[in-house]
Amino acid sequence: MLRSLKDLEQYKVSATDGEIGNVVDFFLDDEHWTIRHLIVNTGGLFDGRHVLISPISFREVEWSNRRFHLALTIDKIKDSPNVDTDKPVSRQHERDYYGYYGYPHYWDNTGPSGMDIYPELLAVGGHGEVLAGHADATDDIHLRSINEVRGYNIQGSDGGFGHVEDFIVDDQTWTVRYLVVGIRNWWFGKKVLISPRWATRVSWEQRKVFINLSRSVIKNSPQWNPTAGVNREYEELLHKHYGRETYWADSAQPAHAPSPQSPPQPQHPGSPG
């Protein structure tokens, strides 16, 4: 199912032995437009420290109660590596994080026995393929705060026309399917959806996303109603308007992939207990 990241903010997060805090942000993989971590504010529990939580650690998701249940103990999370969540995260910090929990690297999708299904879903790139492994990954920065990317300007083929307001993600693979773009300079309150697959490049320095689409095409695209969500009928209409192939046409997701409500329990040294 596709969900707005804004709707997932403030979700409660619970360990196996108690609540640890609430979601305040997400880290986006800027190479593959996939959410890799939730940023959780622990309040007074860990002296106000923010911690990273990977969807790999989900035990259950209660969408109706707005709560993520983790297969981790409070002490396990408390002793996790410190990361400055106010700055982009380097690959070295990610190595430390994944090494601490014993999780497979999503950039090298060969994991321990029993961990080769759900983590692979997290390695699905913007084009639906499983990413190739990169055993010699550099220390380059690839994770960026969603709160930072909100507000980026959208630059069309004939000029700017709006800015990023939100992100629509697949709640199983955590792939960003659409950017929610506000174009209120033309039409007060109108929001349109644009796939990051259609971006030609992103300038992190200029805070701009470049799309090879004209402003008139964007302006006349099907309007998105946030209260109605995103269904397949709307997606087909959207892709038809832009003349783009649907992402599900070339999707190669395994048929046995579990839902977020019941992912396999981690069986590795980082398991709770």
C-alpha cells in the first residue's frame, strides 16, 4: 500500500519490553529513493537522544493505532551506535549500525540465513530491480533527512514550477514512489504527484530536483487529493498523462514477500534477548 510520510510521522515505536519514542523524521537513500531508517525521538528515555531504526527490525505494524513494534529490546537500542541525525549519514556510519545489529547491508544484499527475503525488499531500487552488491562501498554520503529534502524546488524543462511537500512510499519496500509537489503559485492549493524515476538529476547543493517535463504538462496533470490517498486507478491515469511506463510493469518483487505486519523474525546475533 502507498502511504504519505507525513502521515507516518509521530507514529509510536515500541521495543519488545516497552515504548521508546515516536518517529520525527526519515533517512532517504539519495541514490535509489528508498527510506532506509526511521529517526526516533526517545524523549527522556535516552537523555533526549535520537536513534535510527531500520524497517528490518519491524516485528509488527499497527497502522490503525499508528504504532511500529520492533523485534529489539530497549537495552539493545540504547547501546546502538550514536549518529548525528542533524547531518547526512555516511556509509561508514551505516556499516557500524548494521554491524551492531547483525543486519545484512542493503548495498550488499547477501545476508545471514533466514534474512534473505525481507531485507532484499529494502534493497529494491527506483526501477524495481534488486541492487547489485557493493562490497567496497565508499564513505560517500548517501542518506539524507526527509525534512531537509522537503522544500526542494522542482525545475522543469522550461523553468521552475513548485516544491516538494511530501513523499508517497510503498509501505512494504519503503521505496519512494512519488514526490508530492505543491504548485500553489499557479493554482492555490493544488498538489500533483511526480515519480522520482522521472528526475534527470538532483542538485543537493542547489536544493533542486530536475524533471524533463514542461510546466504546462505538470499544471494539467491529474490533481491529487491527499484525503483520497493513491490507488491504482489514479496511478494509471497519472502515468498515462505523462506518457510514462508504470513501475509495476517492470516490477520483479518476489511473490512470497511478507507484508510489514508479519515480517520474518530476525535470527542473528542482534536478535532481542
